[in-house]
Amino acid sequence: MSRQLAEVLIKDRLITQAQLDAALATMKDKTSDPVRVMIASRAISENKLLEYLSRKYSLHSINLSKFEIDKKVTTLIPVDLVRDLQILPLQTKNSSIVVAVADPTRLSAIDKVRLVTKLSVEAVLTTFSAFDEAMGKYYGASAVISSAVSALGIKDKLDGGKKQSEGLENFQVYDVDSSYDQKIEGQGEAVIAFVNGILAECIRRNASDIHVEPYEKRFRVRMRIDGSMIEIAEVPLEMKRAVVARLKIMSRMDISESRIPQDGRIKLKAGGKEIDFRVNSLPTLFGEKVVMRMLASGNLALDLGKLGFETRQLELFKKGIYAPNGLVLVTGPTGSGKTTTLYSALAELNVITDNISTAEDPVEYNLEGINQTQVNKDVGLSFAAVLRALLRQDPDTILVGEIRDYETAEVSIQAALTGHLVLSTLHTNDAPSSITRLMNMGVEPFLVTSSVNTIVAQRLLRRVCQKCKQPVKMSKEEIAKIGFSSLELASLNLLKGSGCTVCNNSGYKGRVAIYEVFDFTSALKEMVLKGESIIDIRKAAIAGGMKTLRMSALTRAADGSTTLEEAIGSTMEE
């Protein structure tokens, strides 16, 4: 932390005590940095701060973003010391080493660098943002991966991989058999460093999934970030068995069994937060593929008002979940946020006077006050079997993880018709298609119309990067062809990202949800009973005010949340 620097800035009247107090009040924990908080909130100009500190401490300033550091230099000072002192080694010349700092009040501890390197130390000054970016590049999890991959390929450099692995701050793996932390095919330390590195990089980038994939002539690791897959590492092919074995041990799988799929979990503690990875292994033509889904409960925002529903859509959804009985369905592809929507609905309904139970496969997050049951087909505990048992548990609200077959659909509908509120998911392209899906499973139309309250379809679109966003110029004719309403045209704010280090040059950072809420009114139920086509039912719902996924996506593009390309490419034409 730069508390000492903050006091210096107050003394020299660059900031006020009130500004410091405001920064301290917004800090999430005691390890945060008030100066960085004030820079982020624009209470201080970073460039002016650099100019002031350069004059005050008689230090040369540099543009660190344009400086490439030799990897050999980064190994001269231990990683933990670099992080502790908040210094960054840049280069060596003659008998001295040049280090960059953002906070010059830390220079009093520079003697430690002199003792470790046996070199005289010269300090230069840089901005906090450039310093943090360089630290992430050369000492972050991605650097750990790079170092470990190098170690995997060259057997006599395992110590480097070990040191980098130890540099991961507050990174702890729970429930791992310590006897496994030994040489794996002679390269155990580098394997441990590599696996820890990809998990840490997943957390740093807030990726949703990690794919560890063996092929005939290569072995690669990819991550899904904001819905898109990117490759982050390629590992020597001969190491695939060791890396997969390490992951299976961490997940408490059977490493002697590679012929059948297996499921497991990895539990970590990083940055003070507990994070789970849901792990699945699958035999493929050239070895086992391992996919890990990150489940960070700290990222689960259980607040319906913050999910992204538009006002009218939220009213209709709440109308459905607050009904005394009936079926509420959430539909969308894998990774579209259905679990978050359903858990948020449960959090809304979770009061002491109600008994709420779930049947899930798997249970992704632990919810206080809700009775959660894990489906286990191996012992005959299917969704339908759990649901039948839950009906004897005096429930008020039941969550069924997914309606996959007629048996589950039948029991869910019977529960909905006998005074219970049932929440569940389906896999369909839009909300009205869920009606057809249920009938195709064998559910009679009159049972569908009697039980279903509300159906929600949803998608996640990539959000425009706030750091590199810029306006998009289009002619009125081009805009009119896309399908914007006259109201949206009046306040159009089309944006796109030009690409920067924050978004890995993709132009996108984070995701935004869009929804299609189908209110199953009496008129629409009558159309179903008459056997009218789902196309006509959909048209009637739109005429009645339903906003489709494409309409919602265009609204998000109009307010600058996402791009036109993303809005159009992720939704179907009406």
C-alpha cells in the first residue's frame, strides 16, 4: 500500500484529507492501495502525479509501456521480493541494475535489492498503471505459464518453474494429496507450476472455462473469456499425461482410469476468495481432454435488479416467480447465464416462511437457507426421482436443474399443478419454442397451458471495452435497415472497441445479458389449445409487447453496451 505516499501528497496539497478518506472508505480490504483508488476515480491525474514525484524525488521518468524487459533480468530478483518492494527490474548495465518504481517512498528498502543482486541500484519512475501492467506481464500468472512451459521442454531448468509457482500470491489448493507433489516423469515441479499457473490465469482473466486438449501432434490449453475461446499455451506433447494426471489428482479423480469420463472438483483460495472449478475428463482419440468450469461464488450477483432485465421484462418475470404455483422456465444455450438467473430468483424467494428445495446436476453454488440435492444417476437418483422425493418434503418452491425427458417434465408439471412453484431450464432457441419442446417430449397441450406461467430466453453478449471504446459512424439509411425504433434512433450511442491491453486487443471486456420474456397469457394459451403454429404464437406474443432477443440486443447496442456486430451475430432475425 502507498499510505505513506498519500500522506506526502496531503502534505504537499496535491490531495485533501477528504479525498483520502473517501478512497479509504471505498477500499474493499486493508491491502488495497488508496493512491491507486484515487487515480481510478480520477481524483488525481496520473500524469501530473508522475511529473510531481519526478521533481520531488529527483528521479528520471520513463514510459514503461514502450519498454521491453529481457527475461534474464526478471530472474535476478526473487519474485516475492519484487512484489513485496513493488519494484520492477528493467536492465543491467556494467555493475548496476535499473529498477522502475511507481511509489518512490518505497526506495528506503532498496538495499535489499543491492544485497540480493550484488549490484548497485538505479531507480527510475513510472506511472502506477504502467507499473501494474508490466507486473502482470512479467510476474503474473501468464508469466508463470510461460516459465513452466519452458521448464517442461527443458528438463534441467525445473528450478525456474518452481520459483515462479511460489510467486503466486495467496494461491492455495485445498484437498490435494501431498504425496503427489513429487517428480512426475522427472518433471514434477514444472507440472505443478504449469497447472497452478493456468488456474491462476483463469482467475485473473475471469475466464469461465479452461480446456486442456490433446491432439495427434500438439497439446494445447485454451480459455473461454467473455464467451470466446483463446489459446494461452502449447505444452510439449510428451507431457500431456503428467499434466492430465496432476489435474485428475487435484480433482480427486481416479488416475488409473482413462477409458471413461469422470467428474471432479478443484477448490482454491486466491486473493482471499474461495473458488471452485468443476472438472470433467473425457477420453478422446489422442488422450484425455479435461475441461474446468470456474465457479466463483464471489462473482455470483444474486440480485434480479442487476442481471440486465429491462423494466417491463423484470415485472413479468417477477409476476411468474411470485405466483403461488406454476412452472417458470429459463431457456438458453450452455453458458448463457441460466443458473445465475434461477439462483437470483431463489434468492428473491428465500424467506423464512417458505421451504425451498432443489434438484441439481451438479450443485454449482451453495445457497444458505435452501435445501440442495445433487442428482446421481449411478445410484438411480435422477431428476424425476429427486423431484418425487422433494414432493414428500413439504415444499413451497422447487428448482429442477433441467427438464431433459418426459418423466422429469411430467413430475414437474404435476408439482406445478398441485400448488407448488417450480423453476427449471430447457434448451431451446427462444422462449415460445419451449412450448413445442414440452409437447414433443409427450406433454399434452392442456397440461402445458395449465402449468406454465412464464418463459425466459436469454443470451450473454460481449460488452464493449470501456478503455478503448470509440463511436461508430453510420448513415441514417444504414441504421434504419438494421431495425432500430424511432425512440432508439433519437438517443443512439453506437460504440466499438479499438483493442487495447485491457481487453487483449479484442475490443470487448465483460458480458451483458439480454432477455426475451414470454408472458403466457390466456389469449396465447387459447392459441396453443387450438393447435396454432408456434410461429403464429410468437407473432401474437410480439404484438402483445414481448421484446425478442434481437430487439433486446439492438437496445444494448443502441446504449453502447455492446457492438452492432455482436448484437446481430448472436441473435436470430425475427
